[in-house]
Amino acid sequence: MSPFVCNHDGSCEEVRLCCTETEMTLTQEDAERIEALGYDRKDFLVRVMAGFCELKNVDGNCYFYDPETKVCRIYEDRPEGCRYYPIIYDARRRKCIIDRDCPSGETVTREEVRKVCHKVRQLVETLRQEAAHGESPC
């Protein structure tokens, strides 16, 4: 999987909104990759609507966000959705969009959205299939 690289302009260095109050949904593969690092799913996952599982928030931040260093503890092994951020799928409009909450979203080009969108759609379909078949990671 080729990750989307956020070439942000530095405007989020102190904020890291992508790691604040996250609602990042994980696939079974994401959970297995993180477990292989020595983490227990019950510590980092929470079940939400319709059988989907999201990263847990601790004190308002993603479970893996280190507030002292302001980095992700599992960056190299982060969930697939985190790799594509700030490109997200808008289910209501049925298209990929740039998350307006990302302070660096304006640096993402339409070409980057176009290149990544099919991968984001595949991720959404995998998440739907896993939830529908009772195969979600939590």
C-alpha cells in the first residue's frame, strides 16, 4: 500500500487535528499490524455503530498520539485511513474530499485527491464488508 504523504505547510505542527478526537475506522489488517507491535486491541479499539471499530481516544487524542513529542507512536504502521488523510470519503456525497478540519488541506491538489481516491474507496468497501460479515477487528 502506498501511503499518501502529507506535505503540509507546517500549520499543524502544534495542533495535529488529525490526531485529536479521531474517528479513524480500522480494518482487520490494520488491527493485526498494530497488534504485531505488541499492543492489545482492547486497549486501542472501540466498537461504534453498525459493527465498525475506531481508534480509541485518550484525553481527547488518538491512543497512539504522544502529546509530549507530538508524534504518532506507530507512524510507520499507522492505519490505512491515517495514511490517506486528509483525503476522506464523504458517504453522503459519495466522493472523496479533503477534510476541512485539516489546516494543511489547502496544500493538497486535485490531482493528489484523484490519485488516492480509488484507494480510499477500496478501504471504505473493505470496512463495509468486514462490518457486514461480522469480521471487524473488535
